[in-house]
Amino acid sequence: MNASPQPRRFSKITVSFLLAGLAAAGCHRGPAAGFNMPPPQVNVITIKPQALPITAELPGRIDPVNIAQVNARVDGNVLHREFEQGSYVTNGQVLYEIDPAPYKAQLESAQASLMQAKLLAERYKPLVGINAVSKQNYDNAVASAAEAKASVDIAQINLGYCTVTAPISGRIGPALVTEGALVSQSAATPMALIQQMDPIYFDFTESSADVLKLRKQLAAGQLKEASSGEPKVTLELPDGTAYPQEGKLLFQDITVDPSSGMVTLRAEFPNPDGWLLPGMFGIGRLEQAIAPEAILVPQPAVVIEPNGSASVMLVTATNTVVAQPIQIGAAVGTDWTVESGLKAGDRVIVAGLQKAMPGMPVAPVLVDETTNAPVNGQ
């Protein structure tokens, strides 16, 4: 009666031991059973040096080609304003009429004096020959006639100044005086401002250190002059869009601003539609040279550490991942220029970086740098 429970307890212990043994055996049979994971797939590009325009992005402002301050040139009351504020005016167009009455009277008086002086000189002329009038009196009469003629000329000029005209063609601003206002020649009362806006200037600055660096690189042959011989200038508007017209560089100042270390440059842009307004801020892109063997890598492929150092992941000839430190330069679109650390033929991982650790094998897929599509049907 007491012997039957013993075999049951032994069989439970035996089964538990066997199950534990099987589980332990199962943990060690993976490699033997062929469960190795395949190398992760990564997308790579092959480095190919290329000719790259070296373009500087420089801030600046729009300035008019010509500015004319229209001032009063005679004293008097403004009778009429003849222009529409903010409109386009042409050279010689009438802007204001100043009361001409006083100047008409001055002209008539000067003309009368001239007539009297001429008559006296003409009367004395034959009398000098017979010594009826002294030579001195005749000379005085001739001089008086000349002086009267000058007075007439001055009076005519002042009368002409009563009609205020535009000295240049351009966009005129608000009227600075109203009808009935008293203007003064001695105070040079400002009446209007005209700005010539087509073409228009874009004035911008560049660091003198960058200018010196560029010249040294050109002298050393690291960079080449732009093929056109004339630097290409484009403009980015304040809203971030590109201005449709291309400009031309007029000059680069030979003097460095001692307070900022900057050099001033000036470009000229066509402005037929009046998009560019004086005082407007913009970003000028100046094509300065050509880098004949530039290396570019997509920005997502570059790992930048907090200390500023940069690196990429390369795939070796044996399809192993290695980390490669690089020195990056300027950004070009969505790429970085690489100043050192890469050479032609290097394979850079551009996708799948999270699966690529240094020293591990990978399965590289060559992709097109611009489309990210596999190359040659990969």
C-alpha cells in the first residue's frame, strides 16, 4: 500500500529534468542549424570629383542708380503741383509751378534797362569819332549795355526756375511741399525726390579674409577663374525666391572698411518691373571661381559630432564598414563639400547608417546620387 507513490514522484522529476535539458539543447542548436543573419543592406555612392562653381552668398541692399533731390531755385509761392505722387516721371517733365509774376516784372525791367543802355551806346558811337563825346563815356555806355544784358539773362533764368522740372527720369516720391507753400532758394527748400530704378544697384560686402583666401587659391592653382571671365551674380529676394534677372558685377572696392574688415562690391540688375526697391535686403550669390576636382557628399551621410568634427561611413573592398574622418567645407544645395578625407572611388554609405557599425560586414547597393535609385539594375 505504501510503495505506489514512490514511482510517481520519480517520474515527475525525471520529466522536468528532461524538459530542461531539451530547452538548454535548443538554445545551442541555432548556429549549427544555419540561422545566421545575412549582412544588412546599405545604399552607397561612389565618390567622383567634379567641376564645381565656387559661389559666395553675401548679404546686401538695393540702391538706386541715380537720386535727384528737387529743390527750390527761386523764392516764391507754389501755385500748382503737376505730378502724381509715386508715379514714374521723365527728364524735363514739369513738377511744380512757382508764382512767376515777380520774375516776369524783373525781366521786363531788365529788358527796359538794356534797351536804354543800347541806345545810349549807339548814340555815343558816332560822336566818339568826331571827339564830341569822350572815349571814356563811350566805353562806360558799352559796359552798361553789357551789364544790362547780363541782368536780362539772369531774369530769364530765374523766370525759368519758376517752372520746376524733373532733372532725371525715375520714380518720384511724395510731394514735399503743398500748393500755396512758400519756398526759398536760399534755404534750398526740398520739393520732391526722384530715384532712377532701372537698372538698379545691389551693394553687398565680403570679408577681406575670404577675398585673400580666394586669391591665394587661384594663385596656387587650386581654383580656376570662371570660364566666362565675367563673374555671374544672382539675387535672392527677401521672401526667399530667386530674382529672375541675372546681374553683372560692376566693381569690387580696393579699400577694406577698418571697422568691419569687409570689402564692398556692387552689382547691377535690370529692374523693368520694379520688383527691386531701394533699401530692400537681399542675398547676392557671386560665382567667383571653379573648383576643378571638388568632392561632394549628401548631408545626411555626414555625422557631425558636438565638437564639430565630421565623419562618414565607408564600405571597403571586402564590404566591411569603416569610419572615415573628413573635413567639410561649404554647403552646396543638399550636399557638403569635402576639403579632405575622401578620394575618388571611395564608397560612402548614404542610407542604412543605423545598421552599419564599424567592422561589420554589409551588402552594399550602389545608387545614383541624385535619384537614390539603384545603378545597373541593383
